Amino acid sequence: MTAVAHDFPSTAWVDAYGAVINASEDYRAASAEWTHGSVALVLPAVALFTLFAFVAYELNRRNEYLGAWIDHCGWSPQWRLRLARRGQVRFTGHGPHDAMVADGRVGRLTGRLCHRPYRDLADHVAKINRYTDTSARERHAAGERAGLGQLVLRPPARFLRMYVLRAGFLDGWRGLLVSALGGVYVLLKYAKLRELGRKA
């Protein structure tokens, strides 16, 4: 995940919202109609003095997928730590889904952070392939291995969690697609990890 510095009054903050600050042509083309950055959508609603009460803040992200908001599937509400004082956070987890962890009090900002994770279905599938490559390589390097049970059980478990337990069915055909591809993501991640283990 990329991090970039923003200077607020009297202090330097780090915005780690990767999609918003992503400089790629693909992302700019996909988000051309967003007239404000995601942080700009939230900060005007917050008094400046409250920004200094915590070392980091979470933003409630709302995801748009194939022309509609996804309000279930585990995609909403989706609080993510995205704004932090420099030196007060660290990155953890496996790429590409690194996470920020704050070393101090965490607050929440009002408003919604609008996010479009994929341009279209083809982009979704392509990102799944890239992300699972990265995840499998990092897990393999860390000594993790994938057994047959993970290949058999974890993909359908992910689908059922997203589609049934997280009420993805309420998002219509998009919810079905998001949930099914969530299962595909898990399947590919462990299949690629198992492949790397067999090659070693």
C-alpha cells in the first residue's frame, strides 16, 4: 500500500487511502467523475480541533460496484483506518491488503468515503489474479503452506459468509457476483500457495 504525506495545521498526517492517491492512469480514468478526493469528502464536516484528539481516524467506506452501491456482503459498513499522524502507525498483514495499526487512540470521522474498487467485471477478475499472486508469494515466503482442506472448505465458506450471513442476496445480482468472486479469490489464493509449495 502506498502512503503519502499531507500537511494539516501544526502537524503532518499520512493518508494511506491507496485508491484515492493511486497515480495510475487506470484509476484516474475509472474515477473521473469523482470531483473531490475521498478525504475531502469527509474532513469539511469535522471541526479542526477534533482532528488532534486522536493519533488516527477511521473512515466509513462505501463501495460502488458495476453502477450501484453495495450495502451488504461485508462491504458496508466498512470502517478503515485511513488518516493518521506520521510516526503513530505501522503497516501489518499480507499484501496487497496491508492494514494500518495505530499506536494510540483511534477516532472516527463523519461522512462516507466513496470508493470504486473496480472499473468493471474484467478489472475485478484481473485484480483478483494479481492480488492472489501477491498474497500467495508473501504467504509462501513467510513459511505458510496450503492443505487440501483449505482448498475445499474455505472458498465456499467465504461465499456463504458474504452471500448469506452478510446478506449479500439483498444486493441482487451484484451481491451474488461479489460473493461468488470472493470465494474465487480465496480459492485462487490457496491454490497458488499450494502450487508454490509443490515447486519448492
